[in-house]
Amino acid sequence: MIDCLIVGAGPAGLSAAIACAENGLSTMVLDEFMKPGGRLLGQLHEEPNGIWWNGIDEAEKLYQRAKALSISFHLETSVCHLEKVDGKYWTLHTDKGKFSGKNLLIATGAAEQSLPIPGWTLPGVMSIGAAQVMANVHRVKPGHRGIVIGVNVLSAAIARELLLAGVNLEGIVLPPRYLLTKGQSEPKDVFQSLLHMVHLAPSHLMKIGGKMALKSSFIRKMAVGTYPKKGFKVWGMPIKLKQTVTEIIGKENVEGVKVASVDSSGNIIEGSEEILPVDFVCISGGLYPLAELVSLAGCPFKYIPSLGGHVPVHDHNMQTPVEGLYVAGNVTGIESAKVAMAQGHLAGLSISSQKNKVSDGEALQNARESVVSTRTNALIHFHPDILDGRRRLYG
């Protein structure tokens, strides 16, 4: 019987598998995609030191290390159910049969939240993550000219990648205001959230202005009040905090969007409506932990908005209250791929220690510290209160 089953071949799952195998555990990884790497496969950005982070390369490095350790992979395999048999081992039910193991690590990552907008069922409307996969993984442009609905960390990061791939974007605009877009459709709230990305601003002047705005509510109010209708250009693309899409237009596919100007409070300015011609639309409503499989295992959850929603309860070693069940990566809260890799390594060591394959407590301590330092130094925090969220989770 396999010592450790891992669901998810993303950065967390691959890192955990490597740590388990390096410590003598037989390990199997299952993933529904045709390639290992998860969200790493779509990532491409420049680090502060000028070095480019290429997710495809990073995924390949992890996969080659895993193969060298004789880790078993079952790709294009969907897990539909799981159960613990006789309280001793886990069985995964998949479209390729059943797989059993003594320990189970769930590293299923995150899913995107969509925002219902009139016309959103038209061909050519997609999530921002889908556009990222099309451009960076499959090398296919999502269209000739598009627009991004939803101004947040995720949309800004992926829009930058789309521009690098040669995709033309009209800009990033706000979603219409209704119950599900609370906090995402009002300029002052969105502006406040963007200030936590000021270190990524393309110009020194914007960085200085952003830091000043972070410290002064008066400057923030003035900045939102004077924010231009056409937006500020970042990387040559306008971010429009005072424009919202009210409808996606088209007959057989996307042909354009109806936009309107809004005031500082997000109220539509009468008579400001206009139609912008685009042939694809990306919707960005944020990410949430993909934790359905964890719930099937009977693991308790906590609702922590700064971690993305409901997250499985687990300790500093990534172990849940359910014996033999571990979690790692974005299923535990929305963070960067580097944090997911550090969590996966920690989870692998934790599983190994339970199997008495690792007796060095110092290794676990170093792995825990690596997760904390990686989180603290992360280039992007998807939620500004992520550190507080972790404190709430771990008590």
C-alpha cells in the first residue's frame, strides 16, 4: 500500500511528494490536468531583482526531481470521492479506478469566483485565469482585443502577463455594483486595496505617491476624487477605477461592452454610457480555496475572509484534526506559488515524521520558519490581511 496519496500536482503537491520520497515514503500524485504544475504553468513575472519567474520552468524542475525519485503520477485523473476505510487507510475514488494509501495530502489549490454580469454567457467571456492558461500554457490568444472586469491583485498580475504575450487589452474596469461585488465596485475601496501593491508600481513617482496615500486618508480621498475617467496607465494599459461595465453585448459572441462612468462612491453618472468594441471579456472576482474534497474527509473549517473564505483547520505542520489527513497550498488560504511550495515541503516532512522516517525536529522547525519567511517576503499578497488571517487560523 502507498504510504502517501497526494491530490494535486501543483507547487504544493509536487513539493510535498518530493519531501516524502526523499525520506523513504512511497508516494503517488493524482491530478486532473494533463501536465503537472498546476497554476505554476500560467505564471510569468519579473522579480524585484530583475530575474524573471517562469512558472513553466519551475514546474518542470519539480517534476523532474519527482520522477528521479520514482514518484508515481496519475495525470488526467479526476477524484470524485474519498473515504477512510476501517479507520486505517484512505481510498480515493477516481474516473480511473480506486487508489489507497495510509496518509492523504490534499493540495487542490484554488478556484476563481465569477461575477454574474448581463451577457456573461456569451462565447468570448471567460475568467481571467482561463485567459492566462490560454496565453501562457496553450500559446493561444483569447481574442484580438479584450477588457478585464474586476480591479484586484489577480487581474493586475495576469493582465501584465497577457500584455507580455502580445494580447491587446482595452484596460481593467470595475464590475457593476450589486450584492456580490461589495468592496469590488466602489473606487475608494478598490483604490485602498491597490495601495498594497504600490511596491510593484512601474515608476518611482507612483511608488512614492502610493506610500504617501497609504499613510493619509486625506490623500486617499483626494486621489480617488481626482482619479481620471480614462484611468492611469500601468505598463501601457489603463486601470479605470471610475468606469464600470454594465452589460456585455453581442449576438453569437462578444462584440462589445457597455460602460459607464461612476463617481467616487461608485454611483453611475447619468448620460455617461458608451459602448467599447471588444471581442473577449475577462472576469476577475478573486480566488477561493478549492476544499470540497477536504470536507468529504470530515475535516472542520474556519471562515476567514483574508484567507479567501472557508479553509480547513490545520496546525503549523499542515496536519488536520483528522488522523492521516494533511493539507497544503491554496486550499489552506490564497497565497503565492512560493508559499505553496514551502507549505508542501513542510507537509511532506510532517507526514514523514509521523512515519518515523524523519527524527530531526530541527528539519520541521526550519520548514515552518521557511513558510513564514516566504509568506512575509512574498511579492504579492492576494489579501492585505493575510498575516492576521494566519494568526486567526493557528490561534
